[in-house]
Amino acid sequence: MQLTTKDLRLAVLIDADNVPYANVREMLEEIAKYGTPTFKRIYADWTKPTVSGWKTVLLENAITPVQQYSYTSGKNATDSAMIIDAMDILYSNKVDGFCIVSSDSDFTRLATRLREAGMRVIGIGEKKTPGSFIAACEKFIYIEILKHQETELPVKTNGKVAKKEASLAPALNKIDKRLIRLIKDSINDLADENGWAFLGELGNLLLKKQPDFDARNYGFSKMLPLIKSIDKFVVDERDTGKNNIKLVFIKIK
């Protein structure tokens, strides 16, 4: 995928008011796939008992807490503090991208502004996150899919038994006509004269069309098993002759 560049310097900004603290380790492990966190900050009014659960995990994960008092009832001061810090970090020229951890649509304009400045923007939040914030990110990852184990379960594919990795959490989405149409249209956009599309390019295009696209949302660890589970596509794995490396191409039946 396009975003998996380990050398990216990332600023990780966490809205403690709008994400759970239970999966902090899984969130940071996920972020590490896309780059190295240069800044790790979490924002809240730490005098409130509602965020007390975060305090026990901050030191373990080297996250810097930022205190923001709620001076006015009904107003979210955390949002303002995160936005101001994000812009300061942007103009410091010390990062290549941002990871905004929140389920709040108030960060939609921030994500848009950062991308306008040429920054990579990854969002992490719960399934309830509004579509506007998801669409403003280059990639959006649901917290619910992060805690998983790599155990294999049998699954039928075209009458044959294949294997897929099972998730501790149930699949967030079902494979439906909308997903199949999205994949078909994207294959047609990329296909050569014989109808084949390279899997890597297909994954990048799907992500551009739908920032929250992720095979894990459908109960699969990666995209190839997801494609194989749908009886609408043909998969061609071509040997390159180099260390068992294969190039995978997809075609509509």
C-alpha cells in the first residue's frame, strides 16, 4: 500500500475525550506500520474523572499528556488545543504526516488543511466516526479491528476450502453488492487490454476512493484473501523468479 513508508515522521495527536484507552498498544503498533512517531501527545482535561483510565497507560507508551482546562461548560477545549498544536507542528517542518486519533467530526477541517499542506493524514477512530472526518483523511482505521490474533479458520471459496485469519472482534462490515461494485469498478479503471489489474495498484485506488477501506473490516487480515473469498474475480499469482516473490493480478470473471 502507498502509505507503508517506514521512514515517515509522524505526529500522533490523541483526543482522549473521544477514543477508548483500552487499545492504546494496538493503536501504536498500527501507527508504526506507516512511520515513526516523532510527537506523541494526548489532550484532555485531566482533572475530570472520565479520562482517569488514560493515566495508567501514558507512561508505558511514552505519550505526553497535554492539560487543557474546560473553562466553559459545553465547549470542547481539547479540540482547540489539538488544532493549535497541529498547526505549530506543521510549520516546524519536523514531520511528514499526522495521525489524528479521534472519533470527532470537529477535526475534519484540520485533516483537510494538513493534506492541503502536503501532509499524509491517517485517522484512527471508532466505527461511529462521522463520514466527513473519514473522507478528509488519506487513510482511516477503525479501532475495533486492531485487536486481533493470527489464527487460521477454514472458509469455502468456489467450492474449495481455503483459509483466512480470524479476528478476535467480529467483522465490522459484510461483503455486499456495494463492496463488489467498488472492486469491479476499480479493476476496470486499472485493467490492461486483457482485463488484468495489479493488486498493489488496486489497493491504492480503493483507498483513494474509500479512505476507510480495509480488508480487516470484513474479517480478513489482508486484501488477497478478501478478493479470493468473493466468487466474482479471478486471481493470477505470477512468479518473479526472485526469492519466491509473486506479483498478484486480479480480473473480473
